[in-house]
Amino acid sequence: MDIHSGGIDLCFPHHDGELAQSEAYHCKNPSEQDSTWVSYFLHTGHLGISGAKMSKSLKNFTTVRSAISEGTWTPRSLRIVFLLGNWRSSLEITPAIVSLASGWEDKISNFMLKALDTLKNPTQPAVDTETGLSPDGPLKEALQSAKIGVEDALLDSFDTPTVMKVLSDLVTAYNSETGVSDEVTLEISKYITSIVTMLGLDASPPSHGISWSGIEVNPDVAPFVYPLAKIRDEVRKQAIAGTIDAPAILSHFDAAALKTPPSTTEGAEAAEATVGWLSKLNDLIKSDAAPKAYMPLCDELRDTTLWNLGIYLEDRASGVALVRPLNASLREERANREALAAMKLEKAKAAKEAKEKEEREKLEKGKLSHLEMFRTAEFSEWDEEGLPVKDKEGKEVAKSRSKKLRKDWERQKKLHEAWVAASEK
């Protein structure tokens, strides 16, 4: 046979024994061309869970099918985890490797979103119109280097961790450049598509040479989402400029979309949300609202209306928001942001309550009049301000002590005056 596979623990003595017995039986003459029983042995590393090898005997194993059906993993996320480990080495499923895989997937998703947006809305020419030069030299070199790196890694005993790093580094190089032409953006995305498809990370057939499932907007809501995004782009641009041109804003929306009854629940929800948001926009226009009043409405569309439809608008410096479906990372990021905001509010609330308590306690101390504070058994005679002049034994109070008592008296006087003022309110 050509390939015989198994776990690394079967290498010796199991496979060595098979090899010895089978070649002794089947290969009568070692000099014959077919004397080798197995051409290649592939021994995979163990899969570890919580520090222990996954095995039936330990009852800590799970199947791919159950992991996916429970929602713990997607087929892609599971494959990414395996590709980040060398097939010959043991792989421990830890929070760190899960985080690394999630970050890798998000990085590719973000790049492919930009590539698809470039495909739909081409804007950047391959040559700078002012200088006549191409800005793509470094990226073309990075792409060529990546192609060589991927091929070398695959030839080196299927070194998939290096392949994944090469692709990640190529996207990093892309993200660090500005003014990249549409041509090079699409060239890089087509190459990455070819590799991730080969690795089994995308089951969708490439469209225009580009594919990365999960980044396309639901077709039932797309007829509403994209026009709304364009209107919002125009509203934000005008609001920032300080002038509102209603006809220019509304010209970006095709009212025909609302006349076609949506055939799905998602489509109906999108249509209802569209009508509601446009109604609020019309109210602002009719009331001749100030330009700055439109910004909260833009935020509402991004943070509430479209978010509830499973869509996120990513604002960009170009002024044209990137439309993208929500994913786990975006939801987690927002949840963390809201949790942090809630924690800050709670902290501010606690600080306010502590300050109010301190003020109340301070006022409470002021209930005692400074004129009466020293009229105790500790002293036997006081002046007209209530300051002690003789102690309980009739001896005059020393000057040093009198100074200290006066300081306490003046402090209490302020507290008492504050208490009186608060009581009169």
C-alpha cells in the first residue's frame, strides 16, 4: 500500500510489528521491486483536552459531529485549530489556541470583506493620477514572497502552521499600506481564496475568484440594508459639513424596494425597520432640524436598527461605511464595551453615593453648635464664644491648649453654619 496512517502511539511496536510480519509474508524476495509493503507511514499527534490525551478509555473524547451540533465550533473554526498545529505533533485544545484561531479567522474575514467591497465599489486605480506611479510595489513583493512561503511550507511535510502564518502576515502587510489599488487588492484576495479553499476552510464556490463564506449579507435584507447605508453615508457627510440637502439624501433610496412584499420573516423585519427609520429622518427634515441633530439618528441606524437585523456598519475615513453581517467577535466586542460602560457607571454611582454619604455625615457633625461644643464636665468656665477658660478643677486653660481648642471651635463653627444653611433650604 502507498500510505498507512495512525496515531503516534502506534508507531512502535504496532506498526513496526505489522511491517516486519507483512513484509516477511508478502515480500518473498527483498530484491524485487515491490518488496516494500508500505511506502509512507503518517503518524499523527494526539489531541489533548484539559491536559489529558483525548481517548475513549478516559471518557474525555468528543466527535466532530457533536462539537459542531452543540454550537461550540463551526466546521471552519475547528479546521483552523487543527491547521494551526502540526499534524505530527500533539495538539492541546486550550483557550490560547482557541483565541489564536478566532483571531486568525477574524483577520481573514475583515480582509475578504474589504476585497468584496472593492469588487462591488471599485475606486482606487492601479496608478496614482497625480504622480503616475503605482503604490503597489511593496505589496506585490509581499504577495510573491507569500506564494513562495506557502509552497515551501507545504512541501516541508505539510507545515500548515507556517502556511497560516504566511497568509496572516500577507494580510498584515496589506493592512499597513495606504492607497492600495483595487487591482492588487483583488489579486491578493484571489490568491488567499485559492489557498483557503484548498485547505477546506471555505465550502462556497469562488465568485469572481473570491470567496469566504459568512461575510455576505442575507439576500432577504440586502435590498433594504444597502440603500439605508447609502442614505446614512450622505446624511453623515452633510451633517458634518453643516448643511442638509433633503432631496440629495432621499435620492439615494429606491422606494420600489418597499413596494415588493418581502417573502421571508427577515425581509419583513428589514422592511419594517426601513420604514421606521426613514420616518424619523423625514420628521427631522420637516422640522428643519440643525445638522448636528442628524448624527444621533445615524448612530441609531448603526447601533440599533441594523444591529437588530444582524448587520453592522463599520464607519471608515472615506465616509462610506462597510456593510457586514454580525459575527461572534463583533457581538463579544460590543458586549465587552457595554460591560465596561456599565462598570464605569456603577463605579461613578458608587463614588457619588460615597460622596453624598460623606456630605451627610459631615452635615450631621454640624448639628452641634460651636457655642455649645465645649460646655461639658471637662471644663468649669467659658467665655462668650463658648471657649473654655478654666478646666473642671478651676485652673486656667493653658495658652497652647487654648489655641488647639480654638482651631477645633472654628472647624465646628463652619460645620454648624453649613448644617444651619442646609436645614433652612
